[in-house]
Amino acid sequence: MAATVRKFAVLCCVLFGAAASSLAQLPPSVLQDIVIEGNTRTEQSVILRIIGVVPGEMIDQRAFDKIWDRLEDCGYFAFVDLSTEEGDDEQITLYVTLEEEQTARYTPYLRYSPRHKYLLGATLRDINLRGRGEILEIQAIGYRVQRGHVAWTKPWFLGRDRLSLTVDALWEQAPFVWRPFDYEQWHARLGLRQYLAGSLYVEAGGGFESFRQEDPYRWPAPDRGGADGAGGESAVYPAATRDGWVVTGTLGFDSRDNPFYPHRGMFHELTVTGRTGGGGRDATGYLARARAFIDLPGPPILALHAAGYGVSGPAAIEHSLFWGGAETVRGAPYASREGEHGYLLSAELRWSLFLLPVAVTGELVGLGLHAFYDAGDAWYDGADPGRAMQSFGVGAHLNLLSWQLRFEAARERDHDWTFQFMDVFNF
């Protein structure tokens, strides 16, 4: 009977990709050597970094399980098997057998944007470029907006754990929508991210950016509280190109259990952005965002969000805030408030009716309901904040991998009920 149970358990382990050569618990032992087999593309040094232990260290069943989890969750391998062999002086050799996964994915790009309506294109993403754990993302959009975006991330930069380098470049042209002109912009940037302790990280980056306003237009001058005129007077804004350098710094904390549909954890960021180059670009911007996810007793999840935005002085129009609509204060007229300073507050109860994880990176399939309350305001530098927009509503959400499709009925304090749709959560 015991032999039958043992065979059944081993068979279940194989079917679910588990990597245990024996049901017995591995006693604490000194790791003598690591033997890796089956990798044809991924460099051995990358696999050793994922394993996270080196010969000479103590290893037990808990460490053994963590090694398997790290190899399975990295997304590079379709199958992982671990086994041990006892050698002299009770030291062990760890045998790692791998079957590599296709890590490059080509997918169509279909998104809904309240600003530009529907966006159509394609993306390529490889999470193990050249077998070195590098991440390459290429995006091309041709409908409504013409955009090309390339980003490359190098983990273990300079051989340091938890340090990564990202280089990205973007080109885009489209109607500005919030003002009657077309624009063309591009940027080239690089950034470094270093995880410090646990979920705490810092980022630093910079680069060059260019924004070309292709058409002149006439528009009421913004209200700046009398500092630069009373506001509301008609002003001419000539076509212009605004070039400049940008430097950013971020302190963040991310303990979410899932990046797409978190049940618990927090995600906070404080970012300072400095720009120089003239044309309204000589300004420093500040962004603080706090997000908390609380798994309540029973099915609901309480999601909370607070954000504050500020600037050291008047900024170019492309860096202004446009509040109202499904991305900010749901139920309020789209982009009905604008400015350079602002805040957003949101509380949301989410009930998941069905949820099935489908990928180790967090993507899932599911269906749920939610109720929400939003508040926010935006105003120009020099002016005072006004009466906050406030809204509430209910909706349903459909989880499709990284998409979070939201169908909502929302009502802003001074307006009627409206129906709205988005393909991401507000936060």
C-alpha cells in the first residue's frame, strides 16, 4: 500500500512540473557541486544566479524548494527537475535538468484610449534575450497614433544582484486632442533600478526628449491666480519645437502579491523629475502615489489609492494634467479639469467571482464586480484648487491575461449617470 501511494505521489509531481526526486525531506547538508543539464540557450551563469546558492553553502528541503520555485517562476523553462546525490562527508551534489521555453512572444496590440480611441499595432517581447536574462520589448502602433517604442533591460547589471539597467527610445506622432494641433515627439533615456531591502527600491535615470507642436492655435490663457494674467483671455500659441534634458529619481516600495490583480500588499512611489531646455521645460515635477490592497474577510478586496502631483513653476502643455473620465475621476466629463498641480483619491471594493492564474509572471483569467468612489482636482501653477470632482459607481471587470477590461456605470456629483469602458484598472 505504501509503495502504491509513493508511486502515485511521484506521478503527480511529474504531471505538475514538480522537481523532487524523492518524497523524503532533504536534511541540512553542505552543497558540494551543481550540475546543470538541458540548457541549450540560457547561459549557465544566468541559471546559477537564479538558483541563488553556491557550493559550500548549507542546503535543506526549504532551500531546495525555493530553488525549484525560482527556476520555475523565471519563465525561461518549460520543465524543471531537481535531484540530489550524496557524496563524501555527507555533502551533496545538486543535479538540475531543464527543458527550455520559447521566451519570445509576438502579440497583436489592441487597446482602448479615451484620448485617441482605439490603438492598433503589434508587440514583440523576449524575456530571455540571447540567453542572458535580458528583456527586449518592441512596440509598433499604426492606427490613430503612429508610435515606435523599444526598451531593453539588463538584469544583474555590472554583475550585481537586484541592480538592472533599462534603455528605451520612443517616437510618436498623433493629434494632441486637448488642443487643436498635431504633434511629433521622441525621447531616448536610460535608467537604473536597485532593490535595497525586500520590496524597497530606488531608481535614477535621464535622457533627451523633444516635442514638436506642428500647428499654431489660439486658446484662453490658463488661470494662474493673477501671477501671469487673470486667465481666460485669448492667447496665441505659435508652433514650436521644445527640446531638453530630463533627469528623474524615484523611491518606491512594491509588496503586491500580483502586479495585475493584487489581493494584498502595497505599491508606493515618490518621483522627482527635472527638465531643462526652455520653452516651458525648466521646471521640476513631483509625483507621490500610494496604493494599498487589503484582503478583507470573505471575497471582497479593498483597493485604496492616493496621488498628488506638483510642479515648481509653469510647465509646457504636454506636461499638464487632464482630469475627468475613466482613467482619473470616473463619471466626470473627460478632461474637464486641467492644470499643473492636482490630486486623485480612489477607494474600490472588488469581488472576484472567478480567477484562474495562467502564467508565473502573474497574468490571469477571471471575472468580478466592483464598486468605487473617486475624487480629484487639477489647477495651474499660481492658482488655488477648486471644488473637488467626486464620483461613485459600480461595474464589472473581465481579466484576460494582462488586460483588465472594465465596464462601469458612474455618476459625478453634478452630472448624470454615464457608461464607460477601459482596459486597465485605475490603479
